[in-house]
Amino acid sequence: METTETARTDDAYLQHRRLNRGAAGWVLLAGLGVAYVISGDFAGWNLGLAQGGWGGLLIAFILMGVMYTCMVFGLAELSSTLPTAGAGYAFARRALGPLGGFATGVAVLIEYAVAPAAIATFIGGYIEALGLFGLTNSWPVYLGTYIVFVGIHLRGVGEALKLMFAITAVATAALFAAAVGLAPKFDAARLFDIVPDGSAGSSAFLPMGVGGVLAALVYGIWFFLAVEGVPLAAEETANPKKDMPRGIIVSVLILVAFGALMLVLVPGAAGSQAMSTSDNPLPEALRIAYGGNTFLADFINYAGLAGLVASFFSIIYAYSRQLFALSRAGYLPRWMSLTGKRRTPYWALIVPGTIGFLLAAITQDGALLINIAVFGATVSYVLLNLSHIVLRRKEPLLERGYRTPGGVVTTSIALVLSAVAVVATFVVDVFAASITAVIFAAFLLYYWFYSRHRIVAGAPEEEFAQLARAEAELKA
């Protein structure tokens, strides 16, 4: 049996590790879910055109849309049942035990620590496209972005979420404006202007063949990546049993609609070939479609920065809460879960932010960073969907504030698709995926040889697990 440390689980320990309860209702949660992902509509997804052509990316978008929708229904149930800041880690901890919980938390942490770095590279691309500051190297943009938005989060969650909501509203308006501007220039023939490469099954629809569909899955995910982070706000939510399901389901439906519009209209107006390598596809598509610069293109370029900032800003929130929960429970060094007077976990904001900046500045490669983030994400999705299935089987009578339509069938579909997506990360970049897998394995070794002997019994996620164990023993 694993050793659990209880000596430091008194009020003094948890007093310095508390979040601000009641800061968000379901509307803010839905805004948070959209904010996590909206940058994916402005840049990143289009790189999938180079992997699978428009047809391959379309199939990838549909498959990943189904995966996320099915998974979100499962997460809505889990988050209404176990509302803690640990979210995915807490769900897997209850269903799969401490090792499964830690593995899920680390996979989520890899995703959320690296995704802002990828977004930072796209922010740099949008700023360079505007010719601002005369920059020829974007690392100062990366540094400034991290300093400003980590700093805002240090001010407090209420202020951060409200500012994030306002930024997301601007970005949403920009997507609508882009759709209106591109629609008159749409020509279906432009979707298929990538020349087939002669691989198995290649055609105008699938220029890279069937294999291109698998490679495009990584970028199909970019349309939705991080929406699963909404439950990380559970401890700062007014009524998590009702607000969590509403917020996360509404957000994923909005994201499906926006993703479909961008996937069709951007390459349909400017051509898939031109868009397949762009760092700022929306304003560039408008400039190509209208034969030069326009007021709308400049507006979308500036507003596109708001979309990128919204996701960057909100995923910072997500990684800090995941790291906070893992640290508070003793899985990672405890000093990372300390909170200040404003109830913000300052080390959990600063440490991953520093790592993310270094990754962006050293690699300056958005596609590489996307693949690393997606690897962490898809591993966590496998474990999250499995957690829903196991918890339904193991604890059928557990009180649930919401029940997933279709039950385990729904999350089983998501489980299979997420496992396929893990494989896709190796197809796109076997080196990046392998290095990330090694880092993930190193975290598991850290747990096995060190932190599993130092778990804090009083942490909320551990208390949930202890209650479940006690109830099982009483029934035995």
C-alpha cells in the first residue's frame, strides 16, 4: 500500500493554497472554453492543409469534432460530480488510482505549458505581418506577451476571467467579420488546388492520400485544443454542478461552428496551397482574395491578435490550476501551489510561463510546438475518457449533477478516436513526439520513486478518493 503523508494537511497548509470561490458562472465558463481555443481559428489549423490537403483536413476536423463533442459530454458529467481545481487529474485519480491521476495531470500540464508557446509564435507572426515595432525576430514579442499576461493573472482570477471574456468578444466579432468578407470571394475550386503527390489514394480531394488524413488529425485537434480545461475552474465556480455542464457544452458547440466556417471560407477564398504555410491565414486570405491590402484585412489582423491573446491568456489560467492541484496534493513540489493575498498560485503561473517562453524563443516553430502540445493532449484524452467509463462501471450509484447522453458508448467513441490521434502525432513529427514521450515517462518515474510517498491526504482530490475507498469498504 502506498505511503500517504498527513503531517502537513492541517489548516495552515491549505490556508496558503486556496482559490477564490464563486468568481465564475456558466456564461464566463463558456467564454473561458471559447477563449482557450479561439486562437486555433486564427492560426495553426491551416498547417494541416500541407499535411492532408483540404479533404484530409476536412475529414480530420469532422473526426476530431466528434471526439471532442463526445468527450465534453463525459467531462460535463465528471466535472459536475467531482468539482475540484484538479479537473482531469482528479477524475482519473478517482477512477484509475494515484498513478492514473498523476499521468493524466502531467499529460494535461504538457499540453497547457506548450500550447501558449505555440500561440506566442503566431502572435509574433501577426505582429510581423503588420510591420509593428520594426521587428525581424519575434522573441521580444514572446517575452512581452508572457510578462504582461502572467502579470494580469497574478492580480486575481475575477479580473483575469472578465478581461479574458472581453478579449474573446473582440476575437469573436473578428471571426464573423472575416466570414462576411471572405464569403463573396469563395470558389470551391480553390479548396482543391494542391497537386496530388501520387501517394496511395491521392486525388484532388486527398492530395496526400489516406495517410494525409492521419497526419492532419493533429491540426484538426487545433480547432478544439484545450476546451477540456473548463473544469479546471471548478473551485472558482459559483455552482459547479449546474454551471460546469452548461459552460463546457455551449463552448464546444460554438467552436464547432467557428471551425467549420474558417475551414471552408479561408482556403475557399485564397486557395489551400497559399494558406498551407501561412502564419496569419485570415488577413492574408483577405489580401489575396481582394488583390491587396484592405481596411478589413488590417482590422482582422489586429483583431486576430485579440483571438491569439485570448487563448494565450486563458491557457495560462489552465496550466496554473493544473500545476496548483498536482502540487497541493504533493505529486509535484509543494512550493508551486502557494497562493498569495489575491488567492492566485503565483509559482504555478511563473514556472510554466518561463518554460513556455524559452520553448518559443529557442524553437520559433509553431508547427513543432503544436505537435508537442497535441501529444500531451491526446494522451490525457485517452485517460479522461477511460476514467469516465471506469467510474460509471465502478461507482454507478455516485451522485452526478449531469449524466452523459449515451453513457459509456459516447466516451468509448472518444476513447478510440483519441488513441488514433496519439498515433498521428508520431506520423507528423516522430522526433518531437518521441522526445515528449520520454519527458512524460520521466515524470512517471519521478512519481514512482519519489512523490507517491509524499502525497498530501488533505488535498480535495485525495479526500474524494479516500471517501470512495471508505464507502467501498463499508459495502464489502
